[in-house]
Amino acid sequence: MAEPLVEFRDVTFGYRREAVVEHVDLAIGRRDFLALVGPNGGGKTTLLRLMLGFFPPWRGEVVRRLSRRRGAMGYVPQFSSFDRDFPMRVESLVLMGRLGASGLFRPYRRDDRLRAAQALAKLHLTELARLPIGELSGGEVQRVLIARALAGDPEILLLDEPTSSVDPGSREVLAAVLSELNARIPVVVVTHDISSLARQVTRVAFVNRTLTEEEAPERWTSSHRHLGEASLPAAGEGER
Amino acid sequence: MTAWHTALGLEFVRNALVAGLLSSLLCGVIGVFVVAKRLTFISDGISHAAFAGLGLCFLLGADPRLGALVTAVLFAVALGTLGTTATRQHDALIGVLYAVGMALGIVFVHQAPGYVPNLMTYLFGNLLLATGADLRLTCWLTALVLGTLLVLRKPLVAVAFDEEFAFVQGVPVRAVVTTLLVLVSLTVVLLIQVVGVILVLALLTIPPLTALVLARDLGPVIAISVGVGLAGTTGGLALSYRWDLPSGPAIILLGAALLAAAYLVQALRRGARRRTLLRSHRR
């Protein structure tokens, strides 16, 4: 088997003094579609942020075998991570996915605009390109965020709750695009509701301070589909 | 007409006009980032904390302006390093900083031997008293701040919009935020001495807010913000001359009227949009 693209080796990390995740071992291969599930405060988002390198782990290490270029990690943040009243059009937001690739101080080039336009087309957003982001529906915003991540031509895609506040129509587009992407790159999804991506997901990891891998996603999704939402006690203190 | 010609013949009127125009340009641009990134209170806190440095330099016999500038920049760097999220969470601490800075400044000045000039002249300028030296200073400041913003525009917009994504794209987020705070505090501290504290805060907030109500893209927002600032200052000065009103308040009240008009336009537009939406459903 080829070397995993991202690897956690006995990783422990927390905020302030309390560990949020402990002794996590995880290897993400090139064709994986990994769902991280678990209760609020269990550490799903924290794992995603460790992958992105927002902070170094307390103990253990996170190994990334990606090229060092900017934008190699595609990131789709949670819906609430930005201000929807910010004055920006859809096309400018997606172009921001080319920020690292085009250089922080140089103007965007034609190639950058082309790639942004392709990403928009892939998510069926071309018609909305000129709209201010404040006028989009929840599902449309989610697609715009994915388009932004794709514009950077990522080698792995990390998504934080991509299916919350999304209408069924957008959910289908989303599942189709992610599945197509997964033919080339690994996809990691933090989610409460695994049912909407049940057919795409190849691995499920249950995160509640420690990480437990579940072997058969089919069984998992049919019988425990809302496990993450309420039935388990939270380990940490609120989602980070 | 002749009355206006006479007015423009007066040096202090010309200086006031130029100082007002430069300040509107400067505040109109940087204010958009201050408002969009919710840094108003932080900027206000830094500018008042600067009073401590002003007082200390006064006591030591150095240039009080320099003291104010150095202190403001130090606080900007400290808060920037802390990060804006953490800083906004420490809202009350900024209030403390504000008060302690002012108090220290007053104590320092009080300890200074001999004649104590009216501190207010150091801290609070007046547009109508702007001198040639003030104008040169404002010119340099405007060039410095706008030049830096131009160079940093891509990372700055990214950080203003979404810090996490900016980080993933390789933007040094803390450094960009710190630079923005330093530019804002330079602007506030230097302009306070030219146009006065209340007018600086008004120019930093009213025009950008008006623009954010009216436009939905960053380019137009900045353009409208500068435009509203220019209209407010020239119009306010004209009102002040015509009806013998104090110039600062005239400018601020005219700006507030423009902001109110913008809200009205927004409300009318929303009504119209709702009617069209009811007629045709977007998919």
C-alpha cells in the first residue's frame, strides 16, 4: 500500500490545560473518503484543524506528505466562520482560493480567473457568479466554499460540516462533486449527519476524545445515523 | 458666489478644506477595513491609551506627539500579536486600557514642573486650525497608509473576510492584522491632532458604514466610502461657513444624514426585491 498522505502518530492536543483529543493514530490514504463523526466537543473539528496545521500537537506528530505549495490543502470551513454581510461577489470569493497559488502580493492572472471559473462551473454556480454572497441560500454558500477550495487545485480536501443547513438539491450536487473528486484526491468530512454522504464515504472514524475506526460504513450509517447528535456524552467543553 | 470666493481666499479655510479632503480619503479607505473587521472599539482604545505616552514625553521634555505615536504603535503591535478574536473577547480590558492610558497621561502632565499648556490642544485638534505643517504631515501619512494597503490588498482582504482560510492559503494572519492595527493607530493618533478626536472616529465609521449599506462589492464600497467622506467634509464646511456652525459637528451631522439616507435606500430596495421574489422564484 502506498504511503498515507496525512498521518497522525499518537497525537494528543487540547485547549488550555485539558486534552480534547488523546493518542490519536490515523492514516489517510490517497483514495480515502473519511467521515469523522462523534458528539459535539468530541474533537472532530480539532482533528481537522490539526491536519491543517493551525496548531502543533502537544504530543505525537502530524505528518503531511503533500507538496509544499500554498493551497495544497483544500479547506471548506464551517458555515459560520465568516461574515455573510462582507461586501464580496461569489466570483471574488472563489478567486480567493487562488490566493496562495498566485502569490500574496501579485495581482491575480488570467490562469487564476480561469481556474476559479472552472471551479464555479463544476459546482453549477456560473449563473450566480456576479451575486453578492449575502444573497445566497445556505446550500449555495456551501457550494461556493467548495468551489473556493477547488480553485486552489488541492491534493486533499477537508470539509467541516458541509451538509448542515443545505437543501436536498444542493446536497445531491455536493455528494456528486465530492464523489468525483474522490477519484483523484482524499476527502475528509466532519459531519453530524453521515446519511447524506452514505454512498460516498469509505471509512468512518468515531471521535470522542479518542478515535475509533468503524469498519463497515453501510452498517454504521443505517443503524446509527444520528449517533453523533445527542445520544453520547460530550467529552470536551463545546465545539472548537 | 462672492462670499464663497472670499472664503476660499482665506488661508485657514483652504487649509481646513485640504485637511478635510485628505482625512476623508485616508479614513474612507482604511475605515472600510476597521468597520468590516469590527475594530472600531480597539482603534478607539489604542488612540486613548496613547495619551499615557504623550504625558510621559511631556514630563521628560520630549515631543509629546512622538510619545503618543510610539505608545499607540506599541499597543497596536501587542493587540495584533494577541490576535483579533482574543482581543475582541477582552472587550472590557480595552475599556480599562482606554481609561488607564488617559489617567496616566494626566498624572504625568500634572507632575511636569512649570507652565502646563492646555493638553486639549495636543490631543484634540480642530480642522479650522490646521496649519501648513499639519497638511504636510497628513499628506505623508495618507501616502504611507494607502501605499501599504495597496501592497497588502490581497492578504488583507483575505484576512478581513476569513482568517482561517487565509491561514490555510499561507497568509501570515497575525502579521497582517498587526500591520492593519498599526496603520489604524497611526491614522487615528496623527489625525486627532489635525481634525480632532470626534471627527476622526466619525470619518472612520460613518462613510464606510454608509458604503457597506449601499454596495455589495469591495471596490465600490471603498469608492462610495471615500465619496461620502469627501461630500461630508466639503458640505459640512460649507454649511459651517454659511450658517456659522462649528465645523466638526456640521461635518458629522451631514455624514449622519447621508447614512440615514442610505438606510432608507436599502429599505426601499429590499421592499422592491421582496415583491419581485414573490413573483418569480429563483431555483
